Amino acid sequence: MKVPPTNRNHFRELAKIASERGTLTETLKRVYLMNYAKAVKREKAAVAAAAQERRFAN
């Protein structure tokens, strides 16, 4: 299942906003961190898939 790309900095911004409001709990921080990590993995997977396609195209 393909997931649309997500800007990983989006989760950092959400964490900053919650921190400024004083609503950033440990649980929420952990959720934002996990979502950030997933976005990074998706970016790396997209780069690897593109490189593999180029390799097979040649």
C-alpha cells in the first residue's frame, strides 16, 4: 500500500506548536517522533525505489 509522501518537518512543527501551547505531553511527543521516523523511512524508500528503477532502465 502506497502512502502519500509527508513532509517530515510537519511533525516537528506540530511538536513546536504543542510545546508553545504547553500541551506537549510525553505521549504526544512520542507519537510525533514515531511519525517523523516513519516519514524519514518513506523518503529513504522512495529514493531507493527511484534508484532501483533507474538501474533497471539502463
